[in-house]
Amino acid sequence: MSFVYDAGVLIAADRNVRAVWADHAARLQLGLVPMTTAPVVAQVSRSGRQAQLRRLLRGCDVVAFSPVHAHRVGALLGAARTSDIVDAHVVVVAGECRAAVLTTDHEDLVRLSEKLPSPVRILTI
């Protein structure tokens, strides 16, 4: 199974939460390269001194916010009647890749996921 990391996972890794690092290492050992999105990286990146964040990102695929995604994200936000572009992009990417989302923001992401033609799994770390 593929995974998309939301901001909470990146923040936990940056804070050196051992369980997050253990789960990430296990995924990589199984050949499962997790994804995150460029807007998520922008949301949590605050300085060049975030060594743990950059270390985690070296083991992830970072998905760009493309023009195609912009339209899909906008449509999803309209359907869910919400406004968090970063969360919606995470859900759109997960839907495209048939991936589960790992997050600390379960309720908001479930609300978005329920508006997809095929909802994605939202897992809380």
C-alpha cells in the first residue's frame, strides 16, 4: 500500500518522534516510498536548520501542485464546502495514487475524502 504524509507526520519527524521514524524506516525497507506534497512541505518548512525534516524528505517522493491538481483541488473544496488547499491536495494525490493518508488531522481529511468518487483511507498517527 502507498502512503501520503500530511503535515503532522513531517512535524513529528522534525521533532524526532521515534515511532514516526520507525514506521518510515519500515516502509522504506519494504520498498514503499511514501509521498507528500509540495504544499505540505511549504506548510512545515521554516528554516534550513530542520535537519530531521530534510532527512525524512530524502526518503519521500514530493508531488508538485500542478495546474491539473489546482482544478481538482478547487472542485473538491467546493464539494466539501471547506477551504484548506493543502489538505485537499493531499487527498487528491492519495486518490490518484490509491494511497492511504497518514495524518494528525483525521476529521478534516475524512470530510474531503468522502467527496471523492472512491474515498481514500485516512489513518491517524
